[in-house]
Amino acid sequence: MKLSGDLQAFATRIGHDFTRPELLVRAVTHSSVSTATRGDNQRLEFLGDRVLGLVMAEALFARDMGASEGQLAPRYNALVRKETCADVARDIDLGAVLKLGRSEQLSGGRRKEALLGDAMEAVIAAVYRDAGFETARRMILRLWGNRIDKVDDDARDAKTALQEWAQARGLPPPAYVETGRDGPDHAPQFRIEARLQTGETVTAKAGSKRAAEQAAAKSLLDRLDS
């Protein structure tokens, strides 16, 4: 099997020459276009998530030998979460080579965070299956780059940090309310308001509800810390 021109260019971008090109084809095939004879990337995604996890755990362990488990865990979560995988996928223009069904294409599937994150994990698994752990490890560390060095000592997501702030003061958890939605159906922008019982509120906008909630929580934390 020979890779198409766009997939060969993608393989060059990630720095791997596939001996089994069908693995890369499977990795970029979404379930919306799979058939009985053409499988999708879900099984590879499952495997790639575990490979990525081991690489990041090992890298963080070696990077800071004095860090406790409590310090390492939030850093690890920040590096392997779907948003980070999607961010890396955008760096290598993974969305451009995804094989999607018509409905996914029309709904902006090439830009969807969850879809990009899943596909990134599938690509990791494809490299692992093609050439082994060490090759996959080198690719992951190269693609994640300085994200590992820049990960915050306390990399808890903003919603968790805000909830802990509230609990420490005897307050109920923050509330997140969708206050509006803009943009076309294939690329919506959600407006979310984060509210504390004290009356503090902040509104943020993002392409997914989860991202908007995180942005609102971070803005509220920044205001509380100022």
C-alpha cells in the first residue's frame, strides 16, 4: 500500500516513514466514514492514549526527581488531556488529512477539539505499532516540545482550582451558566458565566462549552488573586 500525497506529507511532518502505511490510514479514519472493510481509528486511539501516558509519566518523573506524586499528577493531566492533544494536532495540521463522513465535514469536524485529540492519540498508536515504543517516544517528545518544560508546577485545571478555592472558604461549588451562543452551527462560540455565591461573576467565550467554562474559571481565579 502506498500513501497518498497528503498523507505522505503528513508523515514527513511528524518525522516518521511508515513501513506499514495502512496504520496511518487507519489512524486518520473517523468512524463517520468507516465501513465493514474499512475500519476506523477508535482502537488505535485507545492504545495511543496509553502510550502517550507512559511517555509523559516517564518524562515528568525524570525531569523533576524531587517532585511528589501530588505535584506530578496535575502536570501529567495537563499534558495528556484532550485539549493538549488537539493543540498538538493543530501544530501538525492533522485536521487536513482526516478522513471524515460528509456530515462531519459539514459540521466542522476538522476543527473539533475532541475529534482532533482522538486522532492524535491514534497517530501515536500507529507509529508505536509500526516501529515500537522508542520511536513513538521520540516523536511524542518532539511534537510536545517545550510544553513539558513549561507545564505549571500546579497544573490543575481552572475549574478544579476554583472549586477548591470556594470549598476552602466554606462556599458551595461555582455555578456555570450558558448565557449565549454565537456563530454558525458548524463553528459555534459558547458564552459561559462562572458564578460564585459571593456574587463574583465572569463571562468567557470559546468554541466548546468545556473550554468556555475553563476560560471563565481562570478569569475568575485571576480576579480573585489580584
